[in-house]
Amino acid sequence: MKRTLLLILAVLLSAIAGVQTAMAQKVTLYSAGSKAYECDIAQLDSIVFSDAPIVEPEEIVVTVDANGNADGEHRFEKIDETNFYIDDIKYTAQGGDLVVTGYNKTFFKGEARIISKLKYRGWTMNVVSIGDTAFYYCTNLTSVTIPNSVTSISDSAFEGCSRLTPITIPNSVTSIGNKAFYGCSGLTFVIIPNSVTSIGYSAFEGCTGLTSVIIPESLTRIVSYTFYNCSSLVSITIPNGVTNIESGAFYGCSRLTSATIGSGITSIGNGAFSGCSSLTNVYCYAENVPSTSSSTFNNSSISSAILHVPAGSVNAYKAVEPWKSFKSIVAL
């Protein structure tokens, strides 16, 4: 199937002050088969993306005959009436659909190419979910292809997959579960598509290699510990649709230099930006000062950072802790 490229790159001509471009670190934005698309970390803030995802995943349909033989180069192994392996990935039949529920711990290694559809014994079943703990601490996993048939990535689906490199989450996915990518330290860049309406707690906690993330307009809240201890994260943009940033959401993001918070924000929880010790600029577009706690910016660098807010709200922010603790508060 022809892959459709939906990425729009608009790189601004102005250089970011203080960045040594000759030594610029590369990050992988996404992968499409054998191709990897990269940019400099310094360019991330000046890249504009269209609706994610940027690549249409290849549809993989597997047909198994009456003798249990799969077509093409695929391998089929029946476990019981509802469970079987295809290419060392375990699938379970549930309510006429398929859920990825595990992998063959003896033989699986490297790339997981999840099928979109199975034709077997006269049935056609779509793969609709990556189930709880499906690839839990699968340290052999280096890449995964998720088909457009998948609507949910469940709790701890890829937890502890420390060698997993950047992946494309298709725009069929509507939910990402608790701890879904917890401890995936090999991830450097994540685009969450606009189809996603919920992300569970600690979904990307401990992704220490993550340098940037695209958060979708479809989210209304960022729940507790979503990006906790993502210590390489350098910038974040929170869309206008988000009203709440919950406790510890960006706790320990020690390299975060820039945070843009949309106009819809009404509350920011305990320790949401605690330990963000490299903050230099925070852009908050909310005209009404969001409610916070005294610990929202604990052990961060706001005393030397600049807060940018709507012109008519500067005095309101200057009157309220912890906002008034910024070095300066200026109009956007």
C-alpha cells in the first residue's frame, strides 16, 4: 500500500541563539519502513506538523489455510482455539476481533510488524487493540508497526521496552493506557495523533531519551505523571483544548527549556513542573490566571525565567504565587 506523507515541514530561517549548529544533535522524527526522517533538536520548535500521523501504516493481511499454513513468509502456530502466534507475536480472539496479547519469549527478536487482519477458518478478524502488558519488558523489541485497525494501546503494553525506537501511532488510536510506554528510554520523538482523546497516567514516564513530543488538540487534560522524568525533553506545547495539567505531569524534566501552555488551561496540579531546572521561557496564553499549588514549580528555574502572558493579564499574574516568582513577566 502506498504510504501517504502528511508531514508539512516549515523550518524558520532565524537561528536559535546560543545553539552550536555544527554540533547539533539529530533526532528521529518518525520511521517509515526502512527510512528514518531526522532533524536537529534546535529545529524542533520551528517545525509545523499537520494532523498526525504522518505515515499511513502498511496493511498486513494474513490468510491461513485449513492445514494451518500461513500465506507468504508468515508463520502461524496455534496455541489453542482462541490463541495463536503469527510471526512470534501472540494474538487472542475476543468477540470476533483480535487483540495482541504477548509474544514468543523464546524466538521473538527485533521488529514487531503487527498484522491488521487475519483470515482463518472462514472468519475475517481485525486486530483492534494492543492488550495489557503485551510487550511488557520485551528488551529485544527495537521497532513496531501498528496498523490502522488498532484503536487502543492498553496499560503497560510496551512498558520497559528500553530499545524501542521512535514509532508512528496511527490515527485510528483513540486511547493510550496507563504506563503504556513507561521506561521506553530509546524513544526520542513521539507524535500523538489527533484521534487520541485519553492518555493514562505515567504513559511516557521514564522515557529518558524523549526530546520532543507533539500533543494533540483532542486532549482535554494531561493526567498525573504522563511525562514524569522525561529528562531529555527540551520543549513542549500544550494545545488550547487542554484545561488541566495534573500533578507531576512534567516532574523531573530537567532539560526542559521552553513550555507553551494554551489558552484553555484552568488548573495546573501539584509538582506539575517540579524539577524543571532548565526553564528559560514559559508562554501561557490563558487570560485568566490558572489555579496552581505552591509546589507546581518546585525546584524549577522560574526565578531566572521569563513568563509570557496576554497583555491584559500581566498584572494579574504578577499578583499570584507561584507566577509572581518568575524573574520577569512580559506581554505576549
